[in-house]
Amino acid sequence: MKNIIEIKNLNYSVSNNIIFKDLNMCIKEDSFVSIAGNNTSGKTTLIKLIGGLLPSDNSIIIGYSYLNSNRLYDHMNDLGIVFGSRLNSFLFDDVYKEMTYPLENLNYKEEEIEDRILELAKFFDIKKLLDKKTYDLTNSEKQEVLIAIALLHKPKILLLDNPFSMMDNKTKIKMVKKLKEYRNKNKLTIVLTTTNLEDTLESDYLYIINKGNVVIEGKPLSVLKEDSIINRLGLSMPFMVDLSLKLEFYKLINNIELDMESMVNTLWK
């Protein structure tokens, strides 16, 4: 697979505070990539830089062209962005009107708008939310709606900044499953940032960043074996991974088990 996003020697500072120093990162087309770090690692800033909301001085390539002020508009239709912290940023009181607005701005016809909204609402199992008021939504429901809105215009890249932070666990599991299914059907690249390493387990590749650079990268389970480094960065290990590593240390199991039932069966063999 070719790279759809390349970050080359990215430097970014705010008031002499270095956020990124010579950051390098590659994201493959149609992949699901997680970027994890503590609350001061710059994850949200990175999403803003990739999304063109902050200047990146030709350090970011999307597709085959540099992301800069001259080419910004060329990339806008390719990107969908969700900031999990912006739960009160709705423009309208009605969920349905909130979802029609971005497509109206893109000059979609009325019947196309309705078809697209219903298609996504059915796919993500949120049809029941379309008739609700935005101020009546739970925080979990708000994050579901925001993800659906980001996909309305069929972007090639979905940037998710801590999108599951307020979701209940059942909804999060459903949403991750649906996002992976949507990716497979629509050739979507997903970039997820999070402080919760549990959220990274379903991704194809994981970067852990700290103090402006990549500390560890690789397949999630391979990265999470570096538990001493991860703990030092102030990140919490996923429970099942942490338990597996402890049992593996005592030679009670040979591999990381993510399912409790599978682990019990392995221990009883």
C-alpha cells in the first residue's frame, strides 16, 4: 500500500514551547493507525496540523502534494475531522438539521442529502437519534453523531481526536467495529489519537509519541509489550494485555490474550 500521509521532519512550537521536533511518520492508504500519548504529547495539535487547521510549513504530504496554504482547499474534501472534546459545538438544535448543513454547503440535492443521512444513520445504528434535539443527546450519542457527520461527504481520510472519550464501553465497541467495516467497504484511512491504549488494540499500526517525537511504533501488541516504557510515559496498559504479560513472565501462557474466556481456557490446558 502507498502512503496517503507523510510527515517529514515536522517542527512546531507555540510561544517557544516545542511541541514537535523533527517528527517523522507515515500512514498507509486504507489503514487504521492509532497515535497515543499523554495529555501533553501534542496529539490534538498533530490532528490540527494534518487537517490543515494549523500551518505545517510543507512538512506534511497528503496524497502526492504538500499541505500548505496554497493547496489547502484541494485537500478539504478528502478529510473528515472529529474532535471528541467539542461536544457542545453543534450549530443547530435538531440532529437532522445538523447533519444536513454540511451537505447543503456542498450543494448536494435535497434527495441526495436525505439518502446519505439515512444511509449513515442506518449503518451506524443511530436512526433513533435523527429526531432528537442536540441538547438532549448524551455525551456518548453526541460523539456518535459527530463521527457520522464527519463521514457525510465521503472523505478519504478520517481524523479522530480522542473520539471515544465520553462513550460507554458498549457503544465504543460497536463504533470501532462499524468504523472498521466502513473502512473496508469505502477505502477509508483512519487516524485515531487517544490517551487510552485500549482504543488502539483494533488498529493496524500504533505510534506512541512523547516530547515532540515518536517513542515506539509498530503493530499494537508488539508495541504494548514495551510496558516499562509505556508506564514511564504515564499511560495505562490495557487490562488484558497487562495481565497477559504478567502471566507470560511466569510462563503460564505464551501469547497475549485479549479475551478472558480464551485466557481461562489456555490456563486450564
